Amino acid sequence: MNSSPIPSSLIRSPNPDSVGVYAMRWAVLVGLAVCVGSAFAHGEVDDVLPTEPGVVFEAAAALRYLSADTVLPSARLAGYLLQGDAGPALRGTQLEHGTVGLAARLDDTWGAQLVLGKHGSDPAHVEAAWLQARRDTDDAVWLLSAGRQQPAMGAVLGGAGHMDRFGLVPLAARMALNNQWIDDGLQLGWRRDAGRSTWHVDAGLWRGKVFPGAAQGGVVPSLHAGWTRGPWAVDAVAARFEPQGRGSAIGGTAGHSHSAPVCDAALSQVVCFSGRSQLAAASWRWSGLDVEQPWPVTLTAAGWLRHETGVVESANGLADYRGSNRGGWLEALWHVHPRWELGWRGERLSASHRLNGPGASLLASETQLSAYAPSSRHTLMLGYSPTDWADIRLEAGRESVAGTRVAFAALRLVLKYATVPVGAR
């Protein structure tokens, strides 16, 4: 038996199915965004419905031009056992993200949402298609949602990197979720106001066919708890996946895919992981704008953990695998003026991997775990909001992944709009 430990470093600071029938070009999305008159909260299902019975048509688009001397190494993120593809294109001019959809509240009990999304040159896909039942009691609100949705995580974890203040998805979210977790499932939520505090608890069951899950595997349970009080907001989330045959492409496959490579009997150009993948995350935010004497600063801290145990196999070897991936970010915003703000985000990502078995060294190379090195990114941002529906943002930063350091600069236009609810009683 061979043992191939991969160097580790401890952190010290805090794919949906494509639907060709709905294919949209980015120009159409921008046109829709301009023609309609708050956009999708890329998060909990109870955040996006009208407060009164009625229907809202919403559209949002983020356009980005990013300049860098070479491809950003975070696109592939070698060293963290992902899908092995080249990752999303990050340079040049592109549609960073676009969405169109409907949010409807039928009455005091029933509501629903349908959202189509698009990233860059990827095919359009369904980001949300769910039905919700709501029941209000004397001291709490109960929510039951079924369908395609993003599991509840809180605003910080659920919205990072998706039309927010910084354009690039945090390294920690890339590592833990391969960008974003959208899944088919059932979720029960509970909300309660207790004095000046509000409590949120959500329990879900999901298909788990998206990363870090696989096409084969058990039902995925998740649990989220959140607390808000004045300027404070704290969230925590945990989930457990049991992927069977989650593929990772060998040889630095070009292109980007929302789904993992297929693990067939031949194991052709693919490494397969089977075992258990446990996710945990937490976030904290303090907003000086929400205190009695407003202070123009917002501070945020968040982190993700992905711990995996199981077996890694390719045509060239078989090994027991244990890996622990840790990442987080700190963020500071200075609200210079109602329409101007300055921001900084600092990120850190690290891991420890161990392979034991025949061909362990070769498997470390095939999975790109041998390329592991602690990763980091620092970004400065200047934002200007000429209107309530548009943001213009400038970013400059530097990232280091797998020993490669690259500086980048970006110009972003973010449009977020919604119609006035139609059909209110």
C-alpha cells in the first residue's frame, strides 16, 4: 500500500439542467432588464414573493469586462478535487449573470416563482421553479417550499458572487459548491420574532445531483439557522452528501460544465470519488447603517468547510481518500455617500488531502491534488449607483491559486429591476 499525503495549510482567518428551448442571448436579457421597471434576491424562497397577492415580473443582468494577463487560476481551482474542467470563462466582456422570471403570491397561503438564468456562453437553465405554502400562527410563520430552489443559507452565503458588490464568486464558495447550490427538493422553514430579534430555521431534503453530490447518491439533508437583531445578522448551514461515482476529468479538460464527468465502467479520462461529503458554513454581518446613530460601515465575515472521506478510483489506481477543505473571506464596505461606496474583500483557502492505496501518487496527479497550494485573493472595489436600478463598479485585485499569481481589473454594470405587483386584491 502506498501513501501519498498532499501538503496542507490551515486557514487562519475568518448545476442545474440546461433547457435549450429557453436559450437566451445576453443582449436579450439586457434589453429585458432595461424595459422593466428589487431584483431577484438570490437566496431564500420567502424573500422574493410579493407581500400581497399579485404577480411581479423581474429581470436582472450583470455585464462584466475583466482584464488580466492570463486566465485567472481560480477558474480551474486546481488542488481542491472539483470537476476537473477549466471552469467558467472570466476574462473579456461577457454576461456575468442574467435572470428573468415571475414571482407570484396567489393568496395568504400559496405562492410560486419561476426563474430562467444564463451565465456567459453557457446554455440558459432553470434556476428556480418552486411552489410555497405559508401559514401564520400567533407567534411564528411556517413555510413549506417544493421544487427547484437555492437551499436557505442567509443573505451573505446565498448571495456572494451573484450580482453582489464583488463580481467574482468567493474562492470558498467555488471550493464548497462549485459556485452555487441550486437543487430540487423540499424545505420547511420557521420564522419567529422575539422582541428585537428574529429567528430563522430551515430544514431541507434534496436530490443532491449537483456538486458535491453526483448522479448516484442518497437524499441530501440540510439545516440552516439564522438570527438577526438590529445591525447584526448571523447564519449557519450544514449539509451531508453521499456521492457515488462523482467524476473529475483528467488532463485539464477545456471548457466548463455544470455537471460532473460520467463515471462509466471504462473510467476513461476520469477519476471517480465515492463516499461522504459534509458541508458546513457560517456568516456574520454588522451594518452601521442600522444603528441608532448611523455609521457608514458594513463588516462581513464568512467561511465554508467541505470534509470528504471515501474512495478515489481511476483506470490507473484505487485509493482511500480523506480531504478537508477550508475557506473564508472578510469584507469591509465604506458607504462614502448614498450613491458611492468603497469596499475591500480578502479571501483565504486551504486544504489537507491524504490518499492511501495502489497508485496513490498517480491519482494525486490525475486529480490535480498534487498542484495544491494555499490560495488567496484580495479585491478593492469602487461602486457608484447613478439610479436605484443600476450600479457601476470598478474592481482591482490579485489572486494566488496553485502557486500562480495573477492581477486583474474589472468594470461591471449591474441592472436590477422589478415591475409593480399586478393583480393585488
